[in-house]
Amino acid sequence: MNMFETLEKDIGYAFKDKSLLKLAMTHPSYGGEAHVNNQRLEFLGDAVLQLCTSVRLYREFPDLQEGKLSRKRAMCVQEGALEVAARKLNLGKHLLMGKGEELSGGRERASILADAFEALLGAMFLDGAIKDANRVIETFVPIADEPRVHDYKTQYQELCQQVTGETPVYRITGEEGPAHDRTFFAEAVLSGRVTGRGCGNSKKHAEQQAAKDALEKQGL
């Protein structure tokens, strides 16, 4: 029996080339050669997601100009939205990954789930199923009305300029973890003084968390 038969039923598509689906579900921590994992499919799937979402928004919102369409697309394709889609499809249980990654909670990690969803779309595209990939996107990635990620950096910058007339700066103070799953540490600095600290799976996310920390210390 196809080991991914349940997943195929969930997405409503049976792969002609089953190896593509297996590759899409292969995390970099899984054994074998380093390049035999879903990272290249993730790269391709990101492009599929961007294109399908752009066409969808273009058709559904004929009155919106480029800037607002771009912001809506950004909300749809961000990690949080893709994580939700991956959880609806139970991608975590289908992933092939190393024991260490699994024991550390890899099957539930947002970044891994989001990457797997993009890899799945890339695999469907290569299997000749762009229409089915688009259907999966429309089914599992709803168009959000409100931003899912708050821009703490902008909020903190506006506060600092109002109160002190200065602009905060950010610095990355460290990073740790394997190359495919790094954690970055950042500080928000105002007038030479550290006002907030944060960490995240990207430098931008770490800086946002540092700004959030600085705002919370101000009671905001």
C-alpha cells in the first residue's frame, strides 16, 4: 500500500510519480544524502503558492490596487497561514525525519510544517497537477481579512520618535541550531541602551520579538 495514501485522499489527488510525494515529505534531518530532502521542492512550491494566490486575489478583488493586493498576498503566504494549512492536512505525521528532530518536537514545529506544505505544492506542480495544487491552496489557505503578524517594529519606532525623537536600532546577538532550523537572538537598542530582547527562526522575526519586548516593558 502507498505509505502516503491517506494524505493523497486528504488533498484529493493521487500522484502519478509517488517518489515526488515522498520527497516532499522528507525533512533534511532524515538519513541519506544531504541533498535528498524537500528543500528544493519547498523553493518551487513557494513560487507556485505566490502565483496561484496572486491570480486568485486578482480575480476576487477587481477594485484593489497593487499595494493592497500585495499586502493581502503577504498575509496568505506567511508562515502562520501555511502552518495552519499543514495542520489541517496532518502533514506532521507524514513527515520523514531523523529521530533527534522528532524527539525535539519537529513534527509540531511551525517552520517545518509550513515548509512541508510548500514542498507538497511543488511536488504537485512537477507531477503535472497545477490545477489541483491551486485547489489545495484555495481550500486550505483562506484569504485573511486582518494581518496575522503585528508590526511591533513600526509601533515601537513611532513611540520612540514621539517620546525621544530618536529611532531604535536592532542588532543580532547570536544564533544557534542546525542550518535548516536556526534560532536567532536580537536586541532593540535606543540611545545605546538595550530596551528589549527577542528570538525567532529568522533575523526579522527575532527583531520583531525584541520590539515587542520593548513595548511590553513600556506597558503597551
